[in-house]
Amino acid sequence: MESARQLRDLFWNLVQDAFGDQVVLNGHPTERLPNTLSVSFIGRVGSEILGRMENIAASTGSACHSGSLELSPVLKAMKVPPHIGMGTIRFSLGRTTTRDEIEATVALLTKAVVDTHRSKSA
């Protein structure tokens, strides 16, 4: 589990470097699952970002009910504001996850966030 924790922390550091104050970590900084990274992109919709990331299996912090997005009960219980929580994506690392895969995912994530911003601005 130590190697998973190190990769998870690398993942968070790379995401934080790429997005600065436009991304927040969900959960405790150290007391959390070693193979899971949950982040929120402020003012974004996680499902829109994830929809632009082919070949990446992750989940969002919201659910679609009757055509409307709703914040997950877990994020509500954590008192995450909707404008932050709707941008949540939860990534899980496996035993075989590599540093190269983490770096490639951050590159895809960066492109997806930029693309969703462009489509909103157009």
C-alpha cells in the first residue's frame, strides 16, 4: 500500500501544480485511502471533464437524476459546497498503476479541463 500512497500523492501534486487554486482535495490530507484521489475542479462539472477523457475509468461526485445533477450524499455530508462538489472526480489506483500512467492521466485531465472551458466560453 505504500507504493499506492506514493503514487496517489504524486498524482495530487501533479494535479495541484497543473490547476493551482482551481482544484481542491476532498478529504483529509493524510488520513485517507492510499489508492484513492478525490479532487474537485471549482466551478466545473466533473462528468463533463470525465466525458472528455477516453480510456480513463473514474467516477464523479454527482449523480444524474431525471436530467439534473445532484451532489453525492458523501460530499453533502462533508459540507462541500455545490459549486465545488459538482466538479468532483474520484480516481482509484490499482496494484499495477505506474508513474507513467499517472503523468499521462494528468496530461489528459489538463486537456479535458481546457476543452470544457472552451466549450463553455463558445
